[in-house]
Amino acid sequence: MSMLARLVPMPLHSFMLLIVWLMINASLSVGHILLGTLLGIIIPLLCAPLKVPQPSIKKPLKVVSYVLLVIKDIIVANIEVAKLVLGPMNKINPGFIAVPLDLKDNFPITVLASTVTMTPGTVSAEVTKDKAWLYVHVLNMPLDEQELVDVIKQRYESRIKEIFAC
Amino acid sequence: MSFTVELIISVLLVIGSVFVLIGSIGLLRLQDLYVRLHAPTKATTVGLGSILVASMIYMTFVQGFFSINELLITLFLVITAPVTAHILAKAAMHNKVKALERTKNMDLMRTAREQLPPEKNQDVK
């Protein structure tokens, strides 16, 4: 058992590598399964020393609803940004805001920052070293800045917190 | 391939191309680096997304098997695009790239550079 655990330190990652390998090659032949398994064993072995412990996903079902919400927001964002881009340039009022972070770990913060970048008119620009603030550039600043901060916190951060249960 | 399928594929392709075009127009028209970042990161996700969905439908109906590579492309795109945008914005801020004159809360760029919380007199809590 310990031998197996040493050979496959990250079973989930190994399995994912095999799946991705098969997806890339779009085949289920024995050769590709063997090669995929080999890669699935070798790559995690090489990467294991780099691994930093991260909180795991506690509620997988919430991930699905979160992804759907983000997809919906991305489509809305695209239409909004498209309108702004094609409209007069002097109507765009950019600005920066700082969002206080409740999340403490790197992975959830990465998910939040990526979501912020993908959604309506916002790009995350910096996370402070103490992981307390997320600086965000806003394409078109609403009159009430606090409202935007609240949207990011309630719409995305609270959901991410639920997913990781932290 | 029936007419309906062809129609769906064409509509998706047109939507995709329009959004990619808008992304490029945005890159050309917008006025400073930070604002420019918004156009390609946003307008291309839906653009490429719908082109990939069109490709998936086409492959499924013409080749007769479910093509899965598009899903992988979408996944890699969704993972990498925000990271690039974040690093570009961060690098620009640390290199003191000038923002538009009318950018609000310009002093946040300085506090972000120095890894400090925003100053108290800000109306952000």
C-alpha cells in the first residue's frame, strides 16, 4: 500500500491526466491508454515536491451552479463590453476599487480573481501579500463604488466560500 | 446535415466572429493599457466559445462522433485567459504605466504597488 501511495502520490491528478490525454488524442486504443497511464504516473511524481496543500472542494454540486452562474455572467459581460467598445470613448469612466477578501487560501482566491476577470467590466490587478485585499480595475465605474464591491463579495466570494467550506 | 443544423452552426459562427472582431476593435480604440485589457479578455471568450460550439456541432453531425477536443480548448482558455490579464495588469501597475486622466481612485494604484490596504479616507470599507 505504501509502495502504491509512493508511486501514485496524487491519484486524482493521475486519473485526470489520463482522461485529458485520451481526450486530446480522441481515442480509446490500448496504446493510448498505456501511454496515458505512464504519463499519469510520471508527471505527478515529478510535480509532487512542488505541491502546496490547498483546501479541497467540499460541495461539488455548488460548483456546477457556480459555473452556470459565471457562464451567464460572461455572456452578459460580453454584450455590455461590446456596447461600450463600439460606443463613444469619452463615455467610458474607468477606475480602481479595492475589495476586502474573506478567503484565506491561494486556490479560492485564484478562483475569485479569475472569475472577477472573466465577468462584467472588471479585471483583477493585484492581490496584496497578506491576502487581505483584491485590487480590481473597472472598465466603467458606477456612481456607487461600494455597490460593486458588495456585488463581487456577495455574488462570487460567498459562493466560493460555500464551495470550499472555509 | 439538415437545414436546421446548418442554420445553428452558421448563426454560432457569425456570433463568434462578431465578438472576436469587437475584441480587436476594442484593442484598437480604447485609450489606455488597463482599459484595453478588458476588450480581448471578455469579447473573445464568447467569440471563441461559440466558434468552438459550432465546431462541436459540425463534427457531431458530419463526422458522426462526438468531438471532445473543443471542450478541452475551452477549458484551457478559461484557465489561462484570466491569469494573463491579471499578470498584465499587475505588471503595468508595478511599472507605473499611466492610466487615463479621468480614472477614479488613481491612488489605489500606489497602495497596490506598495502592497498596502487602501487609505482610510476612501469610501471603501
